[in-house]
Amino acid sequence: MDIVDFWAKQIDLWNCEDKCCLCWEFSAPLVSSQINIVQSEKCCVNVFLTDLKFREEKVFNSTTGLTTSKKCVWNFSIYAMVQKELGINNYNEIKGYPISQSKWVEVFYPIINCLGCDNILDYCKILGRSIQVTQNGDAVLMHNYLDNYNGWKINYTFTEIT
């Protein structure tokens, strides 16, 4: 399974369907320390693929010792973030600024509302087969990450039975 290609195609589909009325831009810096060199669009939700891990799990027949099945397990993180200048309220810390212009209203809630628990990934359409998304969650709020990115880091585990 090509995780990078999957996410590039997934983001293309989200843009075609105008998912959550947001624009999406995909990059695969592969490690979080490279996010700050990605040339990205400030108005779109930037989706960064990082922290890739892979392992193969084999199941053996207890009598023959032969392999009966195997799983390819991919772990990775998706950062879904928007660039925002410093000094904007997260919600209502500084009085006199409208909550409607806070990061919660403009960034954090719209992204997690779109990518949260009911998010459907198009892996059958993209990969041509089903996979198990055995972990979809561990979403962590990211505030002023690398100075100006705000949004969410979401950890995923994809399991492909071969």
C-alpha cells in the first residue's frame, strides 16, 4: 500500500467534492521537522503526512508452522492545519474580540468537525480494496505549531490483510 499516494488521491477527492466547504492541500514531508519548509497555501487546510511506521504481522498454522495469513500495518500521522498569525484568541481569552473570529470558530472546530468521528475515507475507491482503519483518533489540538500552524494532529493505523 502506498500511503503517500493514497492521501494525495484522498485530498484530491475532498477538493473535488468540496468537503466541508474547505479547500485542502496535501504535502508529504514524512517527518514533522520538515513541515516548516513546505510551501503551502495560507487559505487552505494543509494536510501533512508524517511519522510513518510499518510492520508485518504473520499468522502461523500451529500444526504445520506454515504462514496462513499476514497483515501489513501502517501507522502514521496526519496534520490538518491552517496558517494563522499569532495573537488571535483561541476562544475568549482577550475581552473585546468577537468569538466568531477566534481560532476555535475559524480553525479548530471546522477541521475536527469535518475530520472527526464520522469522517469516511475513500480507501475502496482509491485502493480498489478494503482495509481496516483500526485506529482513527488520538486527535491532538496543535496551537501555533512551528509558529503559525493551527489545527489537529490525527494518528491513524491502517491494516491491510494480504
